[in-house]
Amino acid sequence: MKFAVLDFETTGNQSADEIIQVGLAIIEEDLTISRVYGSYVKPTVEIPPFITGLTGITEEDVADAPPLEEMLMELVPMLDDVVLVGHNVAFDFNFLQNALDSSGYLPFSGRILDTLDFLKICFPSLTSYQLGQVTSHFGIQHDRPHQADSDALATAYVFLKCLEELNDLPLITLQRLSELFADEDSDLGWFFDGLCQQKEQEPIQDLNSHNFYRQFALAVEDWTEMKPPRDEAEGNPLAGMEFNEYLGEIQKRLKLIMPQYEEREPQSMMFDQVMNALNEDKHLLIEAGTGTGKSLGYLIPSIYQSVKQQQKVMISTHTINLQEQLRERDVPLLTQVVPFPFKAAVFKGRQHYLCLRKFEHKINRRDFFNPKEDTITAAQMIVWLAQTENGDDEELNLGGRGGDFWETVSSDSDSCLGRSCPWFRKCYYHRAKHEAGIADVVITNHSKLFTDVKAGHQLLPSYERLVIDEAHHLEDVAGKHLGLNMKYFSVVHTLTRLYKDSRSGQLIALRQQLQPSGQDRASDWIAAIDRMSEDLVDVKETWDKLSESLFGLMPERNDVSPGEAGQFVLRLQPSKWPQEWEALKGLENQIHVKISEIVRRGEKMLAEYKENEDDYSADSLITDLSGLFKDLAAERDDLRTFMNLNDETVVYWMEASSHFRSKSLQLYAVPVDVSKQLKELFFDKKKSVILTSATLSVDKSFQYMIDNLGLEEDQESGRLVTVQLPSPFKYRDQALLVIPRDFPSVKGSVGDAVFVDTLVRSLADAAVATHGRMLVLFTSYRMLRQVHEPLKNALAGSDITVLGQGVDSGSRTKLIRRFQDSSASVLLGTSSFWEGVDIPGEALTCLAIVRLPFQPPNHPLYEAKAELLQRQKKNPFMKLSVPQAVIRFKQGFGRLVRTANDRGIVIVYDTRVIESYYGKYFLYSLPGPKMEHMNTEKMVPRISEWLQEG
């Protein structure tokens, strides 16, 4: 097999566009690259400026280049009897066929392979499949990205890397892949078939490298083999050892591994405060700014406490990101420096783990919704099984519809066969649960913490001591979990998994098994399935009707420009029903009656089936069906709770977007005040709860958090300790905050022409002064869009890229990566960029905050909280709006200085910080940067001067 790796640069991506450069790398049968061919091609049209910007190819480059026909005379002979390979090959292949056709050649009729497919299958955990990212990940030299010969050569090396990886896979994995693609009659099927035949000729490979079970190769042993971290018989390694001695030993080892490690005063204070709270059964609110090293600040005392007292300590984070960071970075470091073996286990929500039974079932039945995409996703996962130890979806890069695929194979309690599952000892969820059971410290997340509470503490191992990191999110998460959130699609998803049409759905799968079975009761059960199928169609129609009617109640939005997705929000109040509500409750009642009937019938049928049948092959199907009936019953009850609108302590509201209309409908019912529940569930029950975050205090006081989390009694009794750690950074030298005091102000979420114009000019000047490397935080997506295009134009001449969240494609992580990789760029972000974004060092020099981050006052949850405060004779603006905004403002500010060597500027364009009576709370809450205000035109010279001083 000879491969030819092809890459074209073109004047655009439409079929009428033209080729301006070609690159071809030939890979011989012995997998060496024998030649690289490259040539410019003279087009008949001008090269658009953005293509020159992307590729660096100019009119001068192609002026003396051969025209298309001449180039093809050289290229065509090289394509004889080869397999064509490309990165996103369909693009290059289409241009090749058009060029051959227009120049009178026969079309290319050989095999075609795409390195994108190969990368996804061979490296299912790569964070990006972009050629540039992939080459830098593998350390492949790629000198001139977006130049055809360089791209073709880089792609050839990537392809060889994939072939090498495939060669190392166990034969059984390759056979599985070959089977998977066999039905497709595709070039991938042909390739894997050939690869299998070749591998089958070779002597049997090392059989000890993997665990083989039910025709899969797995990377892990049975979890039942997992041993506790220490042998009971050897006694407690901390017997007679005080905390200081243990800490000293760890610090000594840290210095050996990391010569640059130095003890930081704030971190030492944190060790002591956390240890005291754990030891004396107190609760602790501890604010630890960036650079404190707060993860180690609580992990080191937690390990000591749990091993010494032989009692688990639970650690909870808000984001899975931080959970992963603890797993990947902090725990491996501690494993090296803690002077005895210990175990820290990560335990996530159940839906993050793969259910091997469902996966096997899906693949064996080829139960694919989107055959092409699902086959690639299934292939990724077959290879991933030979690599993963955790079976956790965060490790997989599931593009496109991969998320839908995952939903059908993820673990869930309702469809779990428990010990009777053939996969039980291999199960990733039970492995994680077992690991958490034998661990000293368990790392989970806020979401799972509340799911556990709602499930009567059946999910997490029992614990008396709890550390809550990112604690400023606790109240929000509590509201979401102790309340209710129903989506239009989650109901549809359950209905269609039961019955989609006469060919698909779990009920139909059961019907197909019953038909030829000749079982006495089969005809009764088939009749029951047919009745339920009809009822499910009715429920779906009524649910659609109800959703449409609920969406119809939403007020028209007048501040949405055409073509932009507007968010609709409507609050519903128990005492003030809309006049149509009775009629809508009628529809809900129809749904309630029908679902009750379906669930009753379904459960009766399943019970009879289990009694009469001992057919193991249907076991998993019966379990899945039983789980779906439970889901359906829970959705029926949630809908009734929402439609009753009868609890004065709960705020009810609906949300939807104008693009997907009633299909984007979400119903919420959230407790207005969760402080009482938090107090009962955690602060009264647990011996010690430690809450930490970089932002817990407002104007040096913790009162806002104490009131909202239900800690007042503990404060009065002296059981609550509050500590604000000093910053390890020298903010006076490292950060300058400037406020342009004559800046125009703005009302609402949209800036007027004067405001936008002044802002764009000022941002452009500041971006030039700080060589790009600037993050601009907005509070409204609409204003971000107003600024994006004009700022792009203003900076066009200065080689500074402008990236906008939601405007430029890609997730938050991808945008941040693009921002870090480019030498000069300005990144515009809204809400999710205010926190959790870590861009240390040179990449970020300037942070601009356009408006103070107040929550919109008309959000239902905010309104209800404000009304509650008014009833308590308190001022909602000062007790709720300002503290919430200050905490977000501090989060935003924290993006700038991430290490002791960072220096940077913060520009606050909102003059309310110096003009209003509440502005001081924002400025006083910051960790002490140098602050100056001046007229707008003096700002940029001052910034340049300050940067030079450093």
C-alpha cells in the first residue's frame, strides 16, 4: 500500500474557488516518506485578503506560478495506484476532482482516508484534532502552518503516528473495529479489514498487557482486586506524630522535588486554620486569593486528619475542571511527598461513567442513530477501553453528536443490574464507588453532594468532615438541586427511548424478541406494548401542545435584534395565575393520567415477564425499560409540582430561546432561600465544614455569605471561624487599576453610539499599548457583539487578532487556547469568562472590565430574593445586588495576576466605582492594587509608562 498525503490551499471553500498551492507527501510501503512535492498555482482570480492573512500567500507568490493544467501534469502521475490521505480529506478531494474534471482528466477512483477519523479513533482523549494543535502535541515539526507542502508533510507524520498506534493495539480491539466498519462498505472498513488480516498472520502478542473480557481489551483489572492504601496490621503511620512534624516532613520532600518551592505565609496560615477547624469540630470560612496554594492548603491537613482519626474527609469542588486538576496535578504530587501511602479518590456523578453493558449491547445490535458519526464514536470508545482506568467521559473528546451517543451508554441507577450484571466486576461506576469507599480523602463536586443528600446518602461514603472549594457557588447549586428543573427535551428523550416509531425504541426491541418466542403470554404482552405505544404517541402530542402553550405565555422581547437568539423568561406567581392556567392544567392532567396508565401497565408487564421468563439475553432490556418507566413517573410528578404553583417559599419560572422556541422550554421551581436547608443538611449534621474560595468577603466582611448559607447560629455560638488570608502577591507593584473618570455612562444592556464608539477607540489604543494580550469582560452578550466588529476593524492595521465569545467558533477552552497561542490578540468574553479562566504570564497583560457585573434585576430568582429581603425590612440593593456584583468583580479581577511574576493593568470603564455611594465596596474588596483615575486621553500614556517601569 502506497499513500499520497494531499493538501491544497485555495481562494475559499466554495466549489467555485480556485487552488493556489498544492502539497503532496508520498509514503512508501515500508512507511518511509520518499518525497514531498509542493508548488504554487496561478489562479484566474485575485487572492482575498483574509486568505493571504491565513496562509501568508500573496499575489507576488503566484505571479510566476504554473497554471492549474501545468501543475496537474506533474501531480497526476504521482496519484497512480495510491491511497489518498488528507486532514479533513473531503475538502481537498472535492478540489482535486473539480481540477481533474476541468482539465479533461478522469476522476480519481482510488481509496480515500481521513486523518481526522484516524486521530479520533487512535487518540480518543486528544483535546483538539486541529492539525496545528496535534503536531505540537506530538512534537512534530510544522514550520509553516497553512502552507500546502508543510501541511501535507505534517499530515503524513500524523498519519504515520496513527498507524504506529494501531499497530500497538491488541488484535481483539482491531477485530472489533473491523467488524464495526464492515457493514459500512467504506474505505475505513477496507483499511481495518486489511490491518486485521495482517495482524492475524503475526505471532500472538503480549497477552498480559490488557485484560480480555467478552471480546474487549480493557486497561484495568477487576475492581474487587483493589486493596486499601495501607495494611491494617502495620498500625497507624501517624500514631504519635503531631501535625507540625508531618507538615515539616512534607515540606522537606517538596523542596527536594521542586527546588523553587518556598513556604508562603498565607499557605502556612491556611494549613493551621484548616487543621484546627477539623480537629476542634468547627466550621471555617476562609478566603484565599490566587497564589495561596489553597488546594494543598486543605489537602495536606485533610489527609492528616483522615489517616490519624481513620475517618474520611470529603472534598467538593464546583467545577469538574478543578476536580480534574486535583486528580492530575495535586494528588500525584502529594503521593510523592506524604511520608506514608494514602488514597485520594475522585468520585463524580454517575452519568460521567460508561456502562459497559449498555455499550456492549449498543455495539452488538448496531443501535446507531446517526450511522456515520456513531460508528466513529463507537470506534473511539473501543480503543479508549484499552487505555482508560476511570471510564469517565471527561477523558474523551466527543465531537458533534458524541454527547447524544454518550447519553445512551452512560451509567444510571435505574438501569443497573448490580451484582447480576456480567460486567459488574469491571464496572467503572462501581470501581469509583469502591475506590471512594477505601480512600482516605474523596474528591467530589457540589452537584454530587446534593444528589447524595436527595438520595438519602446512598451515593457517597459516609463522612463527618467536609471541605467545600469554590464555595461562592454553593448557594446556587443548592437551589438548583433542592428545586426542580425540567427541560422540554428530557421528557421527549424518555418518551422516544421507550417508543420512537414502529422500528425503534426499547418497547419495540422487546416486541421483536417476543414475536417469535412462542411464549404463552407473548400475545398479551405484545397487545400491552401496542396500547402503550399508542398512549406514548398521545403523551408526546399533548406535551408538545402544553409546551407550545407555555411558550405562548412568554412576553415578546423588544430588545432583540433580528436574527439574534433572545432569551425569554417569565416568572409565575402562586397567587397570580395567568388566566389560561386552568386550561393548561387540564392538558397537564391528561398527561398525568396517560403516563400513570403507561407506567402501571408497563410495570405489570415487566413483573409478569420476569416471573415467566428466564431469558438472560432480555435481562438488560427489561432493566432499561424499568428505568425508563421510573424516569417517566418522575417527570410526571415534577410537571405536576410545577403546574400546581402552590408553594410561597418557591420561585417558579420558565425560560426559552427565540430560536428553538417551545423546544427550548425549561421549567424551574427553586427555593427562594436555601439557608435553612443548608444549615439542616450540613452545618448542623457535620462535625466540621470548611468553605474556601478566592471570593467570600465583601468589603472585608463575611456577613453576606454567613446570612445566605445559614451560618448565623454558628457565628453566634462561636462555632464558626472566619479568616481572610493576606495575598502572597505584591499587588501595589504588580497591578495598576485605572478608571477613565470622564467616560460616558450607559443604561441597560445596550450601549448607545457614543458609548460604543468611545469604548472601541479606547480599547484599540490600550490593545496597541499592551501588544494585544488583553481580555475584555462584558456583562451582556449584546454589547460584546456591538463592539466586536468595529474593534476588529480598528485593529486590522496593527496585526492584533480579535476573538469574541459566541462570535468566533469554539468552546471557551478553545478560545482561551487560541488566545494563548497567538502572539497578539484581544479576547472578548461574557459571563463564563469572569471566573475559572487561568492565563498566567505574558499572554495576559491587560484586563478591561466594561461594566460592573450586576445581575439583571428582573431575573425571577433575584426578584423573589429581593421581595423576601423587603419583607424582612432590608435593602435588597445593598444586601443582594451589591454583594453579588462585588464577588463577581473580584473573580474578574483575579484573572489578571496569576503568579508572583505577572504584571498587568486593569481598566474599569464603569465610572460608578468612583461616583456612586456603593462604588467603594468594589474597590475596597480588591487585594490592594495601585489605583488611579484620570481623563480618558491620559490613560494610554499612563499605561505605557507603568509597563515600562516594570
